[in-house]
Amino acid sequence: MYHNDQWAQQVVSWEYSSAATPDLHEVPIQPFPASLYEQGETRVIALDLSAELETPYLATAPNLLANYIRICAGEQITTSVTATSEVYFVLRGSGRTETADGVITWQQGDAFTLPCNSGVTHYADDESALYWSHDAPLLQYMGVAPVRPMFSPAFYSKAYMCSEVEKLREIAIRENRNRVGIILGNNACTKTKTMTHTMWSLFNLLPAGAVQKPHRHQSVALDLAVFSGPDTYTLIGKKVDPEGNIIHPVKAMWATGSVFVTPPGWWHSHHNESDQDAYVFPVQDAGLHTYMRTLDIQFIR
């Protein structure tokens, strides 16, 4: 039986110049305070913007979902998701995570990544919280599931990350570099220089009294303020003036253990008006954009 008429009923078309840039909902500048995980039972708290993004599944950005995981002292929780990449950062406490690839122990300030898995279990020695982000929304949009791991699990200790950043501090400040940080990588992702093949993260120092000038990129940033004193913030806006200042910026305040979203393509600069060093851990879908040659990162010098 021929189905030409039936299949033709699915056809629609648009005039090119009016439809080349569809009117999709913008990714909002959205804070998620640490108070979301500071009390209550052991649970996963999705940082969900699906209503704003008009997705039928949980999402913080079109390709990523971020979550807080609260684990009460002496308790455990299992997390399982259809994703190719998972990134964890330990917000507080200490404990261990049991995976099919082995067991790791963790404490505040550590980070680790996992490829596709059938579920892992986190155990807390004391009251703990994890920041967990992954690329499940990307797979849900595409209607696919991972068939094999694309990288091996990796563990980034707080001591390692802080030590590597300290090696860069003096020269980066002296040369007025746009950021004072390290891009975290995996041996399987050296070509894209990213944490996983789809996801990217930077451990960035914002020294006391410093301003890090604006830059922009087409990946969404889910920014975790690892630590900050008062009067530390990010200015975010669509355009900059000829002097490189962001026009009509939105101010996203940093608060230790909290997350805010920086939309794709928006300029953003970091400001620390306190007397304490601050650190930020952005997670982005920049691994995917780097591979596609669409990251388009630009800096104000």
C-alpha cells in the first residue's frame, strides 16, 4: 500500500526570511539558592526551567539538567539517568560513591565525572550535598540513549584543583588574563580539551578586589559559586559598548554553594569587591559546541 497522501499530511513550510531564526524562548538568567538543599530529607532537587524553555522534560538549559542532591548523615541515595556525561561537585560533607567502575571517596570541594551508567549510589558520612549536572535533556530531545561510554570516570580532588590554579595566579594576574583558572579535562577528550565529550568545566579563581573582563560563548553556563565573600557578582548582558562595558547588565550575585544560569551568547564579567578570594565552577555544554565548531568564544581584552 502506498502512503503518499498520508505522509503528505505531515508537510508544512515557511517563507525563508521570516522563518530562518525561529522564535524560541530564551534561556533565562536564573539563580538557584543554596537554601534549596540546606534542610529536609535525602533527595534530588532538580534545577528545572522546563516551563521557561518549553521542554516536555526536566531541563536547566536546552542540553543540560543541573540538580542539587541532599544526603542526610548516614543515609544513601541512588541516582540513575539516561545521559552520556555526568559531572558532580561536592558542595558539603563527605562520603563515597559506589559505581560499576569502583568506589570513590569524596569531601567538600572535590569533583568527579561519570559516563553512561545504570545507576550509582552515594553514601554520606555526615550531612552532605552534591551538585549534579548531566546531558540527559540533549538525549531526550534527540530521542536516543547511549550505547557505550565515551570516556572513563575521572576524579578531581579539591587539593589538585586549588594547587593547579595557584600555579597560575601570579602570572595570570600580572598579564591581566581574562580568567585565572584551569579547564578540567579527561584523557579521552584531549582534542576538544573538555571534561567529557559533551560537557566542559572551569575551576576559576576570582581574586579579592579583581574584575575579570567580559567574554561570551554560545554554550549555556550553569555557574556554581564554590566560595564567595560579600559583594561578589557577575554582570550579564547581550551587548557591550565600544569600551567593552556591558550595556544594561543584569547582576547575578554570588553566594557560596548557589548556582545561576548564564544564557548563550550573552556577555558576562566577574567582579569581586570583597577582601576574600572567590571561586566559581561553571558547567557548560561546550564540549558539544567545540566539536561542532560553534562555541564562538570572544573576549574583551
